[in-house]
Amino acid sequence: MDLRAMRLQLLKRVLFPPEVCTGKGSVERLACLDPARVLVVTGSSGRRCGALERVTAQLKDAKAEEVLELESGEPRAAAITAAREKVAAFDPEWIVAVGGGAVLDAAKFLWAQLEHPDLVFLAKAVPIGPLRGKARFVAIPTTAGSGSEASQAAVLAGDDGTKIPYVSPHWVPDIAILDPALTVSLPRETTVATGFDALTHAVESAVSNLGNPFLRVLAATSVGLVLRHLPAAAENPQDLVARAGMLEAAFLGGLCQSMTSTGAAHALSHAASKLHRAPHGAATGFFLLPTMRWNQKKNAALYDELAVNCGLTDGAALEAAFLELVELVGLPQRFEELLGRVPDATERQTLAETAAKDVCLRTNACRLGTPDLAQLLAEIG
């Protein structure tokens, strides 16, 4: 990395997509793209839910269009490399990613390989250099959780399941399209899990040791949107106001975590996904309240500012609001609900040791080591 790039990395910057389209029908923005070769990247769910059909219907004026449908699950280096030749042969001028966070992240890696054919993804993240020499990028989320459509980050899964975050300012999309009509087919369970992922991005970013006042305002807005709209989105899938609110919450949460990284809830979620295949969104929400309580043991006023910015009295009221939301929408609260069984003491110790190595723990609001994480896990039923 050159000196100028290092200096930029050390600055607290907000990198916002140049164009964000919101509301029902915003997918029609694709019809206004200049005629070009367009590669649509999606997953199997994109075809099942009808989002892919709605996207391709807007691309009638494209010079050429091709659809690349990826396997479900987090992107892995082998799968990205396997698609390299197909993407290069088509030589797109626009890459349009349609799907959940895993699809949007996979499209980012495909884009990077198109721009840098010699790029090799390793067990340790490598720098991602300048993009847009060949193609530009549109992100269209069909879930409201990861915030990848706003983020400088993309996550690659290692061969052993370890999540490897790659961070690059070049990955912020040229256009983000937040169309609530593309999310109405989400199952209730997915709506809840991804909603808590968005919530945890905002909460952990707000109290991160890399936080700043500007970010904390964005985070409070995201938290307020989740508290207001997640119950309605879960109970009534066709509620476009609630769906739009959740997309906005996820977008803002993505901006926040992109500026700061997250904390212990994400570190534990990543460990649980690696060791027990726990679903990321549900696991992140599962660990949010326990890690908040542990952080408040070290700093009782830690969440007070966020709470006040959300219209609540203090951190205790914020915790109570989250607990009420958990119970209202039915997020797992016990290990048996999350994993299907209760991990024994040895498994909890391994979970603590794995989480302690996660990069997200470095930006947790309070310092936590393996003994702290082990004690925290021992207190969960």
C-alpha cells in the first residue's frame, strides 16, 4: 500500500454511494442506464422471489445482458475464481448485483477480479486496488440486513469457514437501489434475522472505539427505524412502508459499520457460524444483548448517548427496548433455539477462543479477552 492510501485509511471518512434510489419502483432506475453490456449477478433466491425478473425487465435497452446465478451461502474463493473466465469473456460495463449480503459481496469480488485479473484471494485479506477501469457497480439488496449496498467491506469465507473481511473504499457502489417491493417475499424468519443484523451493525458501530459524532447520529437513526418498522415487516410482508424503513435502516447500518467495524456480538456470531453453522443474522442478534450487558459492566453509561439520540432515557431503557423487540418478533434467546442444542463447557471455551481471534473484537467498545468471552458465554442459557 502506498503512503497516500495509508493516510486515507487512517482518516475518519464517510464514503457514500454517489446515487441512492429509494422507494417502490426505484428499480426502474436501471432502465435509465446508458446502453451497455450488463452482467446481473444473483443467487437462487433472486430468481425464486421474482426480483431477478423485475431487474431484467428494466434492461431491455442494454447492448447485451447476461445473468450469473451463484450458489447459495457466503462467497468462497474457489467459486469466485471459477466464474472468472465467464465474467471476463462477457466483459461487462455494468455489474448489477441482486440479492442478499452474500450475493452483493460475491459480486464485489467478481468485479475486483475483472478489473485485476491477477488478483488472488488468500486466507488473509489483500488490498483491493482501484476499480471502474472496466465496469461500474449497482447494488440492489433483496434483504434488509448486511448493508453491503453502502459498505466498503465484503466478506469471503475461508476453506475452514473463517470469515475474512476485505475492506476497500473502491467497493462503495456507484448506485444503490432500495426498492421495498423486492423484499416482500422474504420469509418472516429471514426478515427478523436480517433486521437484527442491521440493528447490531448500528449499535456496535455507535459505541465502537473508532466511533465519531457524525456516525452516532446515523446509527441512532438506523436503530430508531428498526424499532419502528421490524415488527410490522415481520408480521405483514406486504407492508411497503415497513419494508422501506428496514431497507433504510440496513443501508445506514452498513454505512456505520463500514466506517468503524463492529464488536463482540459480531465476533461471537462469526465464531458460531464457523463452529456450529449458526445463521449469521440470527446469531448476531442473539449475542447483541449479552454483549451489551457485559460492556455496561465495564462502562455503565456506554449506551446512554445512543439511547438519548433514539428518544429514550438511558442505556437501560435502550436494552429494555431491544429485549421487548426480541420477544415480540421471536428471535432466539437460548442456545437450544439458535443451535438446536446446548453447547457444553468445552464447546463454549472453543467458541470464546475463536471469537477472541476475530478482527471485529478489536473495535469492541470495551476490551474483552478470552476469559471475558468464556464467562459471558457461560451466562447464556
